[in-house]
Amino acid sequence: MAAEMGPTRMLSLGYPDIVADLLAGNRRLLAFIRNRIRNPAEADDVYQETMLRMLERVREGDVRQPVPYALRVAHSVILDRVDTPVQEPLADDLPCASPAPDQVVSGRQRLAALTSALRALPPQRREVVVRRRLKGQSRQEIARAMGISEETVKKHLTRALAQLAAVMGEDGAA
């Protein structure tokens, strides 16, 4: 674990004036952090990060008001933690709504076989199937639209579905 960073550590690095101010305002800084971060371990992490950032800033230049500046730094550290969600490892067995690649391939093969089987039907039979199964029309609506009897519609449907089932079963895709 890294060495703790706080005002006394800064003192050993040669910043006595800033350290005196931070020691005087240390309780205020800790209270500020703990009022915003309820988890003590996380509050300690925020404090450590604040002190590290303070040290970097002190090394870069003159910090005139260490305590107010430390409060702003702590606020920034807290916001950084809120903006960065914790990534939890994903379980290997999480369900997925998307089909597996082999299911996609199988589905595409079945669709291609069905399309081919539909194209092989006589035109009138194909139209009856499309109107009934894809467009959801009743036998009566189909008969009226195509100018054929309902009994003919029923025969076309029965024969078409038997043909499609035979083709889909032969390909092993059913």
C-alpha cells in the first residue's frame, strides 16, 4: 500500500507554510469529505487523492489559500468518482436476448429454403398462401379478391402447406 499522504507527509517534503494551514483546516476538510461520502474507506480514498493532487499543485506553483483550495480539490475528486461508474466483471452465464451465431445461420438457411419452396409453388397457390399466412386475410376475402370459390382457396392452402412441409422436412430444416 502506498504511503499515506497528508499534511505531515507534506511537511517532510518541505512545505511548512502550506502544512500549517492544512493542519489547521484538516478537520474541516475531513468533515467536508465525510459529509459527502458515507463509506469511511471511500472517504479515506478521497482524502488521499485530495492530498496527492494538493502536493502536485503545490509543486507546480504557489497555493495561496490551501484549505479552500483543498476543499475545491476534494469536491473535484468526489465528482470524478461519481462520473466514473464502477465496472463490475460480467458473469459468464448472463443470458443474452440475441440469438447465438449458429441460430442466426440456421434461421437464414430456413428462410432461404422457405423462400425457394414458395417460389416453386404454382402462382395461384402461392398467392393464396401469401394472402392467408402473411397478410392474414380470411378465406372469404381471398376468394372474393381472386375470383375463386372458398372451397378452391381451402384446397390451395391444404396442398401448398403439404408441399412446403415436405420441402422443409426434406432439407432437414423443419
